[in-house]
Amino acid sequence: MSEKETITTEQVTVRRSPKFLTFMVLGIIVGILVALILTFALPNDSQFTLTQIFGFLLLFTGTIGGTLGLIFALIVDRYFSRHVTSATAEKISVTKD
């Protein structure tokens, strides 16, 4: 059997884009750290325990941190969308007869 090779070339645009999940997870981790710091920095004069206060703060700061991480990823994506380059790509197809 012989193999037939076909080469096609095309102009493609290449641009970088951030991984949105990574930015969101990083924002949530920062939110967790902020909640931990605020739990021990604020005075505990209420009927809630430190664990409950940490949980309440974690709901707010984790959500805000994840949202800010995604907003930052969108800003980075807009920045990299301006820096688009063109390249020539070759596609090689091999078929058996």
C-alpha cells in the first residue's frame, strides 16, 4: 500500500488568552486568606464563635475574590486581544490508498 501526502497552507491568527478558571481560583484563595485575617483582626463581641464568623466572612470574601479574579482575567484578555499576530500554518494529511 502506498501513502498519499497532501499539504495545505493557511494564514491563521495567533493570540494568547488567560485561563479564566485559574484566575477565579486564585481570587477565591485570596478571599479565603482575607477572611482568615479578618476573623482574627476584628474583635469578637458577638454571640457567634470564631468558626461561624470565619464562615460568614468566607462567603463574602470568597465570592468577591472570585469575581475580582474573573474581572482581572477579562482585563488581561482584552490586553492580549490587541496583540494579535499572523502566522502561516501547514496541515499535512496522510492517506493510505
